[in-house]
Amino acid sequence: MYDIYALARGPFAWGAFIIFFGGIIYRLVTTVMEARKKDHVVFDYFSPYYAMRSMLHWIVPFGSTSMRRQPVLTIVTFAFHICLIGVPLFLFAHVILVKESFDISWWTLSGMAAQVMSLIVILSCVYFFIRRLVQPDVRYLSATTDYLMILLVAAPFITGFWAARAWAGFEVATLLHMLSGELLLALIPFTKLSHMFFFPLTRAYAGSEFGAVRHAKDW
């Protein structure tokens, strides 16, 4: 157990971060190069103003028509994303690891806040999973990988919550938390989860086309 824990905290963690950052840089660079090659006109009508206008409307809750039409989905989605990003970045245990490795630290969440936010992520994943099963249009567009991604996103939070509560088997839960988190991190650049980095590009493209060319809103 200790040997696996040492690997998870050392080589596996470094490998996950290298794959994550390297993969994201590679995907972004190749996407921009491909766009220049196949659809270079995109760069001709690119507008910083309309790009930012689009981004702002899509990161504000109920800022778009589709969000207002699906209030429950909107609330769950925003709560999910805030907690999904907030817990890993501001969890005390994670910040301590960064402090030990690089001698830098920042503000952290209280233990209770982190657990509540973890539960929000877990319950949101349950909602997304059921929604893919029961809503016809979403089920039609869902592949097996979509369900697996939901489970993989939930795994580090389920195991982390388990370990934080010190329930029976929390040592194993801690190890699974580390391994599932590292696997998730390494897969982000190569799955639909990479949308967190492609969002600005997507909105810049749509905002510029709709605003600068069609003189219309894209929300």
C-alpha cells in the first residue's frame, strides 16, 4: 500500500500534470493551426469586442436564451462548475502539497465548505447521468464515453469525501482519490472535458461571426 501511495504522490502525479499541461498546449496550438489552414477567414473577421461580449453573456447565469429555457439545468451546471474548480484549487490538503513542493500557498476552503462543495459535484454528476438516461434528445447524442466521463469526474470527489469523513477504509479511499484524480487530469486534454480550455475559442469564434458579420446575438 505504501509503495503505491508513494508512486501516486510522486511519479504518477508529475506524469499527470505533464500530460495535462502538455496535452492542453498541444491541442490549442494544433487547433489554431488547423483553423488557419482550413478556415483562415475566421481570423479576418475576429473581433475582440464581440468575442468578449459573447464570453460574458455565456459565463453569467441565465445570460443566454437556452439557459433561461432550462433553469434547473442552468443552476446545476453553474454550481457544478464552480465547485468542480473551486475544491481542487482551494482544498487545504492540496494547497499544503503545493506549499511543500514549491513553497507557495494561497487561501483555502474550510473543511465543511469543501465537503459541501464536493457533495454538490457528486449530486450534479448524478443529475447529469440520469438526464442522459431519461431525456430523449440527450440520450440520443450520448455515447458510452459520456457516461464514463461523468463517473470519472465524480470518482475523485466521492473518494475524497469518503477520506475526509474518515469512514471505514479511508486509507484505500485516499489512494483511490489520488489515482482517480490523476487519471482525470491526464485525460482532460483528450476528451470532451477539454471544453474548459476551448470555451474561449468557441465563444470568440461564434461571437465574432454573429456580431461582426451577421450583426446578431449568439445568445
